Amino acid sequence: MAIIRVDVKPALLRWARTRAGLTTGELAKAFPHLAAWERGERHPTLKQLERYAKRTHAAVGFFFLPEPPEESLPIPDFRTNRSEGVEQPSADLLDTVYLCQQRQDWYREYLELNAADQLTFVGSVRPESDRVSAANAIRSALNLDLDARARVRTWEDALALMVRNAEDLGVMVMRNGVVGNNTHRKLDRDEFRGFALSDRLAPLVFANGADSKSGQMFTLAHELVHIFADQSGVSDASPRHTDGVELERWCNAVAAELLVPLATFETVYDRRADLREETSRLARRFKVSTLVVLRRMYDAGGLTRDDFWTAYAAELERVKSVAPKSSGGDFHATEAVRVSRRFASALVASTLEGQTLYRDAFRLLGISKAETFKEFGASLGMVV
């Protein structure tokens, strides 16, 4: 029986590989003829093409197009790289945004069916607002007590406190270092730190879990500012940005003020102390990253612009060399962090009540077994 091969255009094969961030060398073992495929000298069989599509995270239908599609993020892209626009988003970033949009769509419909009121804090501050007044308004709405955060033992505890308060207010907070539950698709913290999907009923923020806990704290603060300003977008939230996109500059400034009020910072900042020791001390005091502390030192006039950039660059290299520890531990606790406890509780309840199909719940949660769903529901305090 003759083997039927697919006359797929080499440009589409290269596009899928590049989009997935893979090289021909990395795929050579699974697809030994890939180089010949990309030169148009050979063609894959349909089964090979299906495997290739799965490996490169692209729909099979893409390979039957006349030319590679031009993909763009479905929300504003505020990321910057040396003050220039970032190139084509990766498949991992795109799939993460798409999945979060699907979850948001489901949750919005769920709230509408249950006649939920719109959230008045969404859009309650404007990008032209004074950063201090905006930060104070957001801190009050989130019930963020600086002394309470200072008393918690770890950054993880401080982050959990902020997440809990945001979810109590009505925001879905999702933190993940991989695409869905696929541990083979790790997110790149250098590509993006987080994003916000603003909505008057179902606002959602996502923080890249590949970042450190203290780094996630700033990202979460930054994305929450986006929600309060009713501005969706993908960010590389960083306290270093003092120029670039105006909205991002404002969100960074408000986030820094939200976490570390300058007036309070100046009362405890010892300008005569050793820079490294003082940076570490204040990071522990405010439960933020050392990078945020350096930014606040600059804002307080304790560092010149040149000194700030030098210290920031050195500290950034140190932070990057320390890989964040895997959360590991209990799957159900990790799942609740990845998908938002607020979202998960609503989805499980709706499914048990017969309003949502189990297959849809499994898809949105990334769960494939009924037993796993039952155990997850029980971990949320529900009788399944």
C-alpha cells in the first residue's frame, strides 16, 4: 500500500517550529527528516504531521494554509525590550492568554446567570490620576495592611495574603509557571511577567509563576492596578521601568507606591547603611523584592539615576541566577493557585448542580479523570 504524504509548505513547518521556540536539532530525534521537510525535499505523512503539530503546539489545520498566519495577542501588548516593541509572542504565551480568556468567559456567564452585580472598583482610578492617591484607593479597597504584611514570616505568606484579599474583592488571581497543567511547557519569565483581563463582572489577573515569589508580588500589584484602571494588557511588569509606555510607567509607579508607600519608606530607610545590607533588610521589612526596594531608594533620592541602574543591573543578575523553587507538594493546592480558588469553587459548584457539563469543567481545569475532579472539589471544601 502506497504511503500518502502531505504536500505541506516548508514555510509553515518553519513557522510552527519557530513559534514553539524549538530548533531543528531539538526535534531531530522525533522527526529525523525535518531538515529535508523544511527544504521541501521530502514531505511528512499525515500521521507525522499530526505528531509534529502536537509537538509544536499548533493546530493541524494551520499546515494546510497557503502561508503562515500572522498571530497577535488578543489584548494590548505593553511589553518592552530596551524601549522597543517585543517580537512575535510565543505559543506558550498565546495559549495561556487564550485559556484564561476561556475561563473568564465561563465565569462571566456564570455570574450573569446568577444576577451578580458589577464590580464598582473596576475603572475606579484613571491613568492620569496622581499615583499616591491611586495607590491609597487601591490599598483601601484591597484591605492591604502594611503592618500585617510586615509581620508575616515569608514572601509566600505575604503573596498569599494579597491574593486572598484580591479574590475576596472579586478578582480571579491565577499564578502558573507552565501552560495549563503541562509541565513540559514552562513559561519564560523574560517574555512576560503577567497580564490583566479587565471586566466589570469577572476581572482576571495572571502572574507568571516562573518568577520568584517576591517578583510575583510586584507583578500582581501591577496587574491589579490595570484592573482598577479598567485596562487589559500583557506586561513585563518591572520596577526598573521609568520610561517607555506611559500607561506602564504609571502602573509601575502606582504598584511601587501600593506595596511600599514612599512616605513610610523614608522613615525607615537608612541612607548611611551598606547598600546590599539595607536593600535586604528593607525587602524583608516590606516583603517585596530587592529590585522594588532599589526603585524606592531611587524614588526617595537615595540613589542617583546612574547608581540606580548599576545597582539594579547587578541585583537583577543575582536574582536571575537563583531559580525559583518548584512548588511541588499537593496537586490540589497547586491547581487552586493555577486556576484561582474563586473560579475553581464556582466551576465545581456549577458542575455539581448540573449547570455545567463535566467535560467542560475538565477542560477548563485541565483535569482528565472524574476521581481527580472529585478529590479537587473536596480540597475546596465541597461535598462531591
